[in-house]
Amino acid sequence: MKKANVLWVILNLIFLIIFNVIFYVLGGSDHNLSVWISYGFIHISYIMLLVTPKLTRKGKSASLFGFSLYSMSTAYFLFEFVVGIVFILIAPESINAALLVQLCIAGLYGILLLANMISNERTAEAEEKRQIEIAYVKDASIKLKSLLARVDDKEIKKNVERVYDAVSSSPAKTHPALAQIESSIVQSINELEYAALAGNKGAVASLANTVLASVNERNMRLKSLN
């Protein structure tokens, strides 16, 4: 285990060690059930605080997801700690109040946590979909723009510009049904690049027309799919 991980484990254990030492030194081990219920709920809330980072959805907004979940778990722990300490100090004979109050707090926290996690999942999935949608137009446009900067022949450059204008102005939105034609367009652009750098004007003109036709077909099919 790495030193940093060991230090984090020690840091996380500090509260548990101090809390348990104070609990047993000041109160001993002879308590009624309501105290042990409160003792357990305090530990559960702290454990949830520790495991919350593991519940964070990975993605572009992971830091935002983590902050919202961790803030919720922190609030739950602090609130439960105060409530739990109150019940430990009062030590009621009946378990009803201690159990029901802390169970309701835990239940509300669980509902809010799950609702937030579901929302984060949807947001992350939407981000992933958006990244997929912009990849085709973005990557193809970057490749063509780079090619324009490396081509000196006016005729070749004009054909590449036609393709660049058509691709860069295409809708970024995509559809799984368009994967094959988009892959074909990218492959044709690669061939166009090789031909342009080789100075093959005939091949460039032919490939440019092929790409333009495919781009137009792709955009028309996209409209029909929406």
C-alpha cells in the first residue's frame, strides 16, 4: 500500500478512535439499547461519509458530482452526530424515539443521495453522448484545417476547402445508424490527405467529390432520423 493511502486510512480512523475512546472512557460499556442504536447510527453516517467518493460518477463533471454527494454526506454525518449525541446523553429507556428519529434521518439522506446519484448518472450519460456527437465533425474538421495549412497548390487547396466547409458546417448531432457512413467519410478524408500531400490533383478532386456526396447523404439521413 502506498504511503499516501496509509496516511488517508489513518486520517479517516482518527475520528473513530477518538469518539470510541471518549465513549467508553466516560460511559463505559454498560448502556441501554437506545444508546447503542445512536452509537450505531453515528458510525453508519461516518462510514457513508468515507465511502461517498467511491459513489461519484466518473466523467467530465466528476468534481461537481463528487462535491454535491460529499456535501450531502457531510451534512448527514454532522446532523446525525448531534442527534446521536443527544440521545446518548439522554439515554431514554424506550428505543422508539432514538430508533424512529434516526431511522427517518437516514432514510431521508438515502432518498436524497440516490436521487442525486440518478441525476448525476443522467448528466454524465448526456455528456458522453454529446462528446460522441461532436467527435465526428470536430476530428474531421481539425484534420482538414491542418491539411489546408500544409497545401500550397491552389487547385488542391480549393478542393480541400470545399470539403472543409461542408464538414465543419455539418450538424454535430449524430445517430448510431450513421456510424458506418461517418467512418467511411473519415477514411476518405485520410485518403484525401495522402493525395493532397502527394500533389495528386486528379485523386484530390475525385476524393473531394466523394466526401462531399457522402457528407450530404449523411446530413440528409440525419434529418430523416430526427
